[in-house]
Amino acid sequence: MATVSIPACTTALLLDIEGTTTPITFVKDILFPYIQEHLEDYLSSHWEEDECKQDVHLLKKQIEEDMKQNRACPVHAVDQTVHTDEEKAIREVMDNVLWQMAADRKSTALKQLQGHMWRAAYASGRIKGELYQDVVPSIKRWREQGLKVYVYSSGSVEAQKLLFGYSVEGDVLDLLDGHFDTTIGAKVDAKSYERIAERIGCQPEEITFLTDVTREAKAAQESGVNVAVVVRPGNMELTDEERAHYNLITSFSQLEVTGRV
Ligand SMILES: CSCCC(=O)C(=O)COP(=O)(O)O
Ligand SMILES: [Mg+2]
């Protein structure tokens, strides 16, 4: 397997989750269906709680933003089974969440709610966070080499901590130095990577970002961050141009930090 060198100035690895540390199928076939199946029950039973109220408030702000941008969520006629104002409000939130999920939106509002909903599924052992086999050994090796390891995912920080805290390899949260989500900015915006570098306390050039999504890779590169695109089974096909432009890896074990043993 060919090795891919990362610059000697690298002090931190920044990892995407879906398609990078974790199969896309875990997200699409396990995590998302869990939300779809439990959404109504969850909203009905948590509706009066502060956390759920904040989630709904964020979703409503997102709806207002979407309406301004003409990204309208289809409004369904409320059916005969809905009687009270609360039931109607829950149905509206459900319509919006399911619509956002169908479009695989990465809005902070959607991701916060999802993170809160997955808490029970992970804690009960019903769901375990999947990690590719090369992930944990590679993170351990990088840490031994003195590198810091961070996660940057559209999934909320809470959702990230659940995935790594209740993973197929047990609780591996101690291997991570920190987490970033879309509250720092979108992954397709170069400024987000500048902010992450500032938060970590290093220059963008000292960070190597691993992701499966070339729009994210492009934004990271624009900010000065070094990038490798991760090719895993089921990930989006890359164009010939993308293949030529980016360093590609199929396993984290291919990465070699120049000058570190
Ligand atoms: C870590 S939570 C589950 C994944 C998720 O909801 C998501 O949007 C993953 O996006 P990523 O930025 O990790 O590709
Ligand atoms: Mg990804």
C-alpha cells in the first residue's frame, strides 16, 4: 500500500467522520433510520423539556432562514389524527426534520436534535459507533508521534462524542483532543478551517484534514490546511480531475508524517 507523506510541520490531524472514520452506511442505514422511526415519540415525550424547546427554537429559526432564501419545506395538510395545537406543532417540526433529512441537509438545527435523540440509543447499547479498523491504531500511532487529533464533522459535538464514546472499539474518546461541528462554520467554508486553527492555537498549515468530500477538501486547502481525500467503499466517486489533484488514501495507515518515526 502506497504511503502518503504529510508535511513535517504538521502538529494536528483533523478528521471527518462519515465516509472517513466511519462507513456512510452506518449513518444512512442505522443512525438516520433511528431518527425517522423515533421522531414522533421523541418530540411528544420531550416537548416540554428545555433542551427539546431549544432544539425546536433552532429549527424554527432555520425555517425562517430557509424561507428568506426561498428554500421552502413542503407544508403537508394536517390530517384528521391531529387535534391539539401541540400535536399540530409536533407534526410541523416532524415534516421539517424529515424534509431536511431527505435532502441530507447539514444544518446545525437538524444536527443538534439528532445528537440529542441518539443519546438513548447509544446509552442502551442499541447502537454502537462504527469505526474502520485502521482508525484507532492510526490515531494511537499519531499520538505517540506527538500529534494532536481532532474531529470536525457536520454531526453535532454531542453526536460525535456518542459515536466515539460508545464505539465498536469501546470508549475511545480519550484518543481525541477536541471536537468541532458546524457551530464553528460550514465544512465547505474556508473560514471554518481558519477558526479551527485559531481555536487549536496553530497555523492552518500545521493541520492535515482527512475527508471524503472534495468540496470540504477544497475549502480546507483554500485556508492553507493540508488535505488528503479518503476513499472508502461506498463513498462518492471522484472525478479524474479530483483524483489527480488530491492526495488519496484508502486507509489511515498510509499516512506518514515526514521526519517522525
Ligand atoms: C457524527 S454524527 C453522525 C453523522 C452525521 O450526522 C453527519 O452529518 C456526518 O457528517 P460528516 O461531516 O462527518 O461527513
Ligand atoms: Mg464525510
